[in-house]
Amino acid sequence: MIVAENWNLMRREDGAVLVRVPSTGAFAAGLPDAVFTFRAGDPQYQFWHDEWKRREDAE
């Protein structure tokens, strides 16, 4: 799996991890960013939580 470093990750107060993927390319101006939210219990939550934590620790 490839995780782009330009994806924005943030942790909300309720513990959910929000992943924002900016639109790019020829059609980017007309498209909104893709936004996904993962909560504890979601199958992909632990992956995104670990990625958020890795970036947080690197700052």
C-alpha cells in the first residue's frame, strides 16, 4: 500500500481519524477533496491511527 505524504491526517476530539486527500490533476479545480473518517472498530482505523501517530511523532 502506498501512503502519500501529502494526504492530510488529523485526529478529532472524539478520537476519529480524518483523512483528507487533495484533488490533483487536470480536473482538480472542479472536484472537492476526498474526505474519509475512521473510528475505533472500523476495519481500517488502526492503520490510519498508526499513520497519524507516526506523523505526529515526526513533528
